[in-house]
Amino acid sequence: MTQCDEVMMNDTLIKELADVAKDAALLQGVLMRIQETPNSSELVTYAPFTLFPTPVPKAVFLQALAVQTHYNTLVDKISQDTDFLEEALSSTIAVDDFTARLFKLHQQILKEGRSQSIVLGLNRSDYMLDQRDDGSSSLKQIEINTFAASFGGLSSRTPDVHRHVLKVAGRLEESQNILDNNPAAGLARAVAKAWELYGSERAVVMFLVEESQRNIFDQRYIESELWKRYCGRGAVLEETSQQLYDGQEVAVVYFRNGYMPQNYISEQTWDARLLMERSLAVKCPDISTHLAGTKKVQQVLTRPGVLEKFFPDQPQVVEQIRATFAGLYTLDMGPEGDKTVTMALEEPDRYVLKPQREGGGNNIYGSEICQVLQGVKGSTERMAYILMDKIHPAPVQNYLLRRDAPLQLNNCLSELGVFGTYVRQGKDMVMNECVGHLLRTKSSEHSDGGVAAGVAVLDNPLLI
Ligand code: ADP
Ligand code: MG
Ligand code: MG
């Protein structure tokens, strides 16, 4: 069936199909707690998702998978390069208090000496497909998340939902083109590896979770994989935010909380982070890997010669990574930053202005770019941001299924995420894998994204 036929499907059929889809999501466990009671499982609903999977060109999809282990290596190398991090972030930390505080923690840990030589990375590199004039699309990285990259759990369950929808819609053949996906298993495998290398039977894995736990099932899938496959060899536990578990030895701390300034509600919270960083536990991520995931670092990586420094003898790796870079521009003081300001003010719709924040809803678009830049362009405050080319994926029509939202056809844009995991012990990369994908889709009316932010919904690529 073509896109056009889909649009023509009559409203009653679509409504019926949407009901089928929602039941399929509930059956498969694509779940979220409801907004009103985020910390109770008495009332749950389906996590928002698209009615139909979205066509994604196979070549671009494979390109994203193929580059993932190199991105893992890159993040890990950056995290170990103290001088690079210091230089890359020096302007940012001069004006951005949150990044400065994280950097201070990083320096303190370096001064004291790292307590643990085992490193666990669970990343998600996100891309959009920039549409070229000739109709083809090119893979452009939006960002890489080294901290609390989510939806590896739920996205392990969505393929069966879309397969079912397509079958019921009479698109049996296409239903076979939806790939299996199981990031949860891959993420758990890396956590288990780190636990094993830590080498204490008694020690536990601690999930440091958010105060508001709407998305709890996403991490429950990872936890469940750990119980299913690795326990008996140790325990897994989960603790609420801000409380450190006492009385048990912690082998691995998996942070799902702690990437926003709002997560650090008091000095004690910062003390807790320091305590964890100092502890013998394997941190996911450790403070240096956290910093490696900043948007400022992403911008600095696009400078000539920087990738070559990290991969001196691997021009093909450099090329593979660089091919995914969008244009990124500094706002540091000086002629280069001045040029960025002029460019952005002249054609704000061509760019996205980004502060050093995570979790969706923080970026600046369109005329607001001018407002913000007019305010900061003459001062060092502008160094808190970077400027990025805006990526323009081809819009695809789809229905977004979300509790309490009307069922209507939307013009949609998608973002492809690829999950990567690695475990390093001292100098040895013990594990480096690409473990699955995530497709998120939003209405093109929204500039920013994020499922947790209430804008994007879960989706699946339908390879074409
Ligand atoms: P966050 O860390 O908050 O997720 P992102 O850089 O991923 O920050 O930006 C949030 C969202 O904004 C993305 O999911 C995407 O929808 C949109 N976005 C970000 N950068 C671009 C870009 N260069 N072009 C188009 N959209 C973008
Ligand atoms: Mg993002
Ligand atoms: Mg992010």
C-alpha cells in the first residue's frame, strides 16, 4: 500500500486499526505510567507510538549501525583525554554553571585518581535523514547521548506491535520488513559484563532512577534481562533517586537521573554524585564520559584535524564518522564566533541554537534565535551555546497514538537512534557493540523532540 492509499483509508477503518494497535501495544508491554500518577503502577497506558512504521532507506540505516562501534570508541577516547576535554570545554564552563560544576567534579576525581579502571558506556547516537535536492537522503547526527539514553527497553517491544498492525491492515508482506530489535538485551549484556569484571559475587547493580517514574517500564526491561540471564550470579536492585543504597556493595551504578541541573536539588545531591564518582563502583557514565557527551564537544569534533587526532592511523574510520556530521559552529569570543552570530541572525531558520542541556525542550529555533543572540552576542554569555545546521528530513504522513489525543493525520519527521555499548578495563576494550535501534517520530509542527518531553512517539523503521 502506498502512502497515498493510507491517507485514503477511511476514518472508521483507521479508528478501528488504532484501537487494535493500542491493544497490541498493551499486550506487548509498550507501557507508561500515566502522567497523573507517575509513581504508581495502578494505572498505566500505552507509551505513545505511531500507527504505522515509517519507511527508512536501508542503506542509510545500515550506515548508522556500521558507524556505532566507532562512535563508542570515540566517546571513550575523548573521556580519557583530559587535555582535550579541558580545552574543548574551557569557554563553556566559563559561563555555563551546570557544565562548570560537572567539570569541577571531573577535575577533583582526576586529582584524587580514578577509583575504578572499568568503564561501562551505554550510548545512543541520534540521527535525522537530511533530504538532498535529488531526493536521496543523508545521515546526519543530531547528538550523542552518553547519559541515561532511554527507550532501549520499550523499543525492544514495538516491532511486534507494528507487525500486527500491518497484518491487520492487510500488509502482510511489509510486516516482514520490520526488523527485530532488542537493545534491552544488549544493554543488559554490557551491564552484566561490567558487573562480572568488577568481580564480587555479593555486589549489586544499582539503577539510579528519576523522581518521577512515568517511564519506569523502559528500565524494567533492562532490569528484567539482567534477572533473567545473569542473576543467580549476583543481585540486581533498584533504588529511588537521591538515596544511596547502604549495606550492600555496589558493582555498577547505572544513572538514569542526574543529567539536568534540576536533578541536583541540593548540595547533598552533588555530594552524592561525588561519592559515587569516588566509589569503586563502575559508573555508567563516569564523569568524564558524561562530559564527552556535551554538545560543545560535538561541535569541537567537527573542527579540522580533531577526528584525525583520535584515530591517527584510521582514515576510513575518520571518514565514516565525519560523513555523519552536520555543520556545527562555535560561539566562542573571536572572529569565528562573530561570524557564527552574523550567519545565524541573517538566516535563523537554517539553524538550531543549542545550550548544554539534555532531555528535550531546551533548543532554540527560528526568530527566537535572533532574540536570544541579540541579547548575548556581545558578551561571553554566548559561549554557553553552539549553533548547528538545521536538518530537514522528508515529512511522512502518519497517525500519532497518544492517550487523550485526537486521532488525526500528521505531517511527521523521524529521528533514528542507534544504541552502542562498550566495556573497557584499563587499556583493554573488552566489549564494543551496536545493540539495536530506536525510531522516534513527531509532528513537523514541533521543532524540538523527545518522547519523555511529550513531543515524539515511538516508531519502527520499515526498510525500503
Ligand atoms: P536533547 O539532548 O535535549 O535531546 P537534541 O540535540 O537531541 O537535544 O535536540 C532535541 C530535538 O531537537 C531533537 O530530538 C530534534 O527533534 C530537534 N533537533 C535538534 N537538533 C536538530 C537539528 N540540527 N535539525 C533539526 N532538528 C533538530
Ligand atoms: Mg536528543
Ligand atoms: Mg541528548
